[in-house]
Amino acid sequence: MPARFIAIWFRHLQTDWFTRRQPELREVPFVLAAPDHGRMKITAANIPAQAQGIDTGMAVADARALVPSLQVLDEVPGLSEKLLTALGHWCIRYTPVAAIDPPDGLILDISGCAHLWGGEIPYLEDIRSRLRDFGYDVRAAIADTIGAAWAVARYGRVTPVVPPYEQQAHLLPLPPAALRLDPEVLDRLHKLGLYQVGSFINMPRSALRRRFGQDLLQRLDQALGMEPEIRESLQRPEPYEERLPCLEPIMTATGITIALERLLEALCGRLQKEEKGLRNARLKCYRVDNEVQEVSIGTNRPSHNSRHLFKLFDQHISQIAPGLGIELFVLEASRVEAVSTAQEALWSRAGNLDDRMVAELIDRLTGKIGAGIVHRYLPDQHHWPERSFKQAPSLQESPDIAWRTDRPRPIRLLAEPALIEVSAPIPDYPPMLFRYKGELHRVKKADGPERIEREWWLETGAHRDYYCVEDEKGQRYWLFRLGHYDVDQPHQWFIHGFFA
Amino acid sequence: MPTTKADIIAQLQKDILLLQGHQPTLNNAAVDVGLGPLREAFPGGVFPTGHIHELISMSAEDAAATSGFLSGILGCLMQEGGICIWISTNRMIFPPALQHFGIAPDQVVFVDVSRDKDALWAMEEALKCNGLAAVVGELKEISFTASRRLQLAVEQSKVTGFVHRHQPRQLTSTTCVARWQITPLVSEQEERMPGPGFPSWQVALLKMRSGKPGTWRLTWYDNRFHTIREAITALPLTPLRKIG
């Protein structure tokens, strides 16, 4: 499902606002005017005025000649931005991502929102009718891209809801002005007789760029969804950051501790309210001499437990050099994730990996000794013993295949197979005796071979023939011979592990 | 009301254990670790969970046998999805093999540190956390003070701790509740089948607080311990020299 956008066009934004405030103006032709080069120029006209042939850009004197009863009001500077911002905030009830599109539009990102109103058509109808009830004359359209929604809202004649992936077909009959182009480019297109988007959309791109500039191609791509278009949302996400300025420079560990406690409490309070937890946090200490001291911590799972986070920071407080004193503490949560508040179990004998206490323990261990000391393993689909398990990326990950128990595997494995001296009957028998670390072992019982091929798509080399052997003392080993038996070459035997 | 002589003796034994400072394990927390024949060695006949056990191994082969025996006990402790923290200074455990001893290897969190000091600190932190089924520490030396710190942590949280000491320089006295030494035994194979049989060990309980030390021969199959019935000529256990 692609992203969906709705473009709302307020056809008479400013005059509608005046009509809302002064209902008696509804039937009266009136215009808004602002001084321009020593004369009054019309900047907005309402519907009755437009019906009598008055449009923006005319001089007030000319309009008065046409309609003697015309009312002229002074334009309020910056009104349209103010109105759009307020309307954008009002629209946040429909979607969290609303952006203004000056001078007379709003863009809402409605991906995944429309179904709450029972589909896109009732959704659009709801927005439109409520804005009309306010007294605004609006047109709106839904499409996959901002460009297409904008075009259909202003110039579309067929349907306001463009189905997913069909924006190209809906753009073809529209005039070039629907692509949000500069007036000069529009003028040139018009002179060349290109009255519809469809008449030039399939022209070679190099020709279009040469004649009309890169801007035309960019607008076209944006409307078709081949180039992303980003609008800044009105409601910007607040960064998770707390600041604590100090009246006197702080130089002691106790002072830093108190500052940290306060910052954590404030931050955790906010995180708790928003049901979020932090994964990474950084404490920045701004010193009097413009130096910045930084310590950071990480957690295994999102946490808003201020005591636990304090413990993690506490291990690093000694690394902060206060110098001449710290005047500002800033605590920022660089990575924040949603936390699921599970119901506390009343009684459990042994915890599980979802347990908060276990996660906090591991945070403490990694915080003190260093990252990369905690390992958890999941089965992997390889026969090669060293690759038969893989590191789990998180504590919560569960194995997607079962652990194999059909083959004997030693409980302790050497990190590197060690070369041993053996005397073995040829060609495929287990050794009769072998010498490992200077000690001679006589093999009494043996099992094998279990041939494990090297995975040629990962590495090259000879296969291994594994034998489980037991010596006269009952000590059990995992030995292997590298490669095939060959008369000419002495074959290599290795010890790889110890069975329990 | 205890009436028979045996009842009276059992009651008296219980009372003596309490006087000796042994904390009885609560009935609902008692875990059958499957060490059936060893039961008479334990105080009150229950494997002491919530304590520190010390396991000694002198060679690489002994270490493997010890790891196997330890994994068998852990498998019983970690039922119901419990998790275990396995702290080691020189880890050789092959995780997929733990499945043979009834442990889901993904339920074990391995912590690799380079120094004994860090391992002991990590063990103490882990033992304080009562969300765990067991904590295993593989290290070389543990001092009396360090073992006491672990014991204090365990008394709060009731987590079972295992300290596997590989080739310790000397056997110092510790506060651990038990000291085990496990050595491999020649495996038996039924009906003269070829190949090595099930893992078999000579389990020596060198020290047991309020219990009876002894030596047993155990084997592991069907996901539990079994005693080896037939008399096998057990190798004489090399006596450990105790210093200090």
C-alpha cells in the first residue's frame, strides 16, 4: 500500500474568513486590497465580486468602475499563513501529519488513517463538509503523491479520490498548471500548444529538460511518485531531552549524582507518560571552560526505570572530569522505543528472558565490563560445527528452527582444532592411539565417521571425518581427519572437542 | 505426633539441621534435580538450591565431564523456561550440545570476561537477581572472601550458583555448600555394541555442609541421571592436596 495524501485547497481563504466574522458580507461583493506601487491592488475577491468580473491583481479603481457598490477592505498581512496553521492544527484530528502549503492549501499525510472513517470517500467527505460548515469554500483530493493530490484538488473534474497507483491516468487530461510550475514555463508550454499534461508527459526527458528546465521534470516525477516529496509537519516530534543549568559550577561527584537523578526523574516521568522507554541515553556536561564531557549508556530493552538507568550511569560518573566546574547538564535520549507494560506476575519461580530484572542485570554487566561480553545463541542451518549456531541479536528473539540432537556433539569444543599425532589403520578406521599434549591415549571404543562437508559457497578446503572415541580411562574425545585418505600425503588428524 | 522411633529420629535430625544453620528449602521450591541415589547425601534429602556449589576439575577431560554433569543439573533447574547466566573466563562450552542435557541453549546467556575478578563481580551481580534459575561461573580461583560475598548474595535471592573451578592452584576453603569432583568413567555399552556408550561419570562429593560426602557412579541417558549398577573397576580418584 503506497502512502496516501490529501490536498485541501481553500479557494477563498481570506475572504471566507472575513465573511465568517461579518456574516452581512456574504451576499455583498467585496475585495481585500493592499497598496502596491502607489495604488491599491486587489489581493483577494469573494464569490459575488468574482461573479461580476473582478479578480485578484486588478487595481481597486478599475474594479470600482465595474462595480460601484464594491466594498474594499484592508488586507491583514500574514493572515493566510496564520489561518492555514490554525486549520492545520485543527486537521490533526484526522491525521498526525499535517503540513501547510502556502498560500492557500493544506497537505495531510493520511496513510493508514482513512479506514477509521470507513474508507477514503467518507473520510474526504467528512473533512470537506466540516470545513464547509465553518464557511470555507474548499476542494480536496486524495492521491498517492502530494503533487497528484494537489493537481486533482485544483484542476480535477472526474473524481476527488485517485485510486492507488493510478495518478498518471488522472494527471493526463489536466492543464500544465496542475504541476505547480513557474508562470514563465507555463507560458512557454501554452505558446507551444501543450495544453494538457498528457501532451508532453511522454516526450523525451532530455528534450523537456533542455526546453523547460529541470524544474518541470522534478515536478512531474513528484506528481507521479518517482521522486519523494517531503513536507514538514506542523506538529514536530519533541526530542527527548532534559536540561539542568546550574547556578554555581558543579565540581563534585555528589553534585553530578544529584543533577543526574533530577534529569532522569524528569525524563523518565515523560517517557512513562508516553509509554516509551529509552535504549540509548547520553549525559552531556558543559564545563565552564567550554569543554563538553559526555557519558552514554545503552539498555537491552526500552526502560523508563529511573533507578535502573541511574545505576547504569553511576558506573560512569567517575569518568567525568569536572575541571573548573560544570554549568549545564543535558540528558538526551538518542533512541527511544515503545515499551509494552506487561502485567506483573504474582509468583514465578524462574524468570524468563522477557523479565525486566534480567534485562537490567545484563545492562549493568555490559555497562561495567564493556559491550560485547553478553552472548546468546540461536540454532543456525549449517552442518559445520563452528557455524551451527549464531549469535542472537536480542534477548527476545526465539529460535526459528529446533536445536539438533540427532548427532553426538561434544560439550566442550576447542576454539581451534588442535593437531594430534595418531596411528590409524587405513583407510577409514578411527585411530588406534593418539597423542595430544604429550599424552598418549589408547582408543578403546570409537564411533564414526561422520563426514561433514565444508560449505563451498562460504569457504574452500577439505571436508572433515569426525570420530567419537573413548580411551582406556573413559575420557571421550571428538577427533577428525581432514580430507580424503591419500597414499602419498600424510593425512592430518585433529582433536576438536571433549565429550561429557 | 511422632510416635515411632524412626519418626522421632527424623524429627530430631531436622531440628539439628536447623540448629546447624541450614536453611530448609521450601517445599514448593524444591526441585528434583534427578540425583536420586545421591539424595541421602543432602541435608534433609533435598538438593540444596539457593546455595553455591563448587565443582573442581583438573584436566580438560574432567572439565568436560564436569560440564556435562552440571548441565544435567541445570536442565532440571531450568525447566518451565527458566534462564541461566553462564559466566566464564575461557569459555569452551559448545552451545548446541547443551540440548543433549535438557537445556534449551537459547535460554542460556553467556557472559565472557577476561579476568577472574570481573567474573566474580558479574556472578555476584547475577546472583542478586532473583529472576534467574541458576548462575554458572567458570573460573580458576575464588578466595574465601569472594565466596562469602556470593553466599550473601544468594541468601537474599535464593538463586542457585555453581562455581566451576578449572585447574585451581590450590583448594582453599570456601563457604560453598558442596564441593564436587567429577571424572569420566569408561562407558558401558549393552550387548557389546560398538562405539562409546552414554556419558558416565564418577561423582565425588568431597564436601557437603550438613550432609554426607561420598562417591557415586552415574550415567546420563533418557534425559536423567542413572546409577551404574554393575561394579566397574573404578579408577582411584587422584587425591587432591589441600593447602591452607
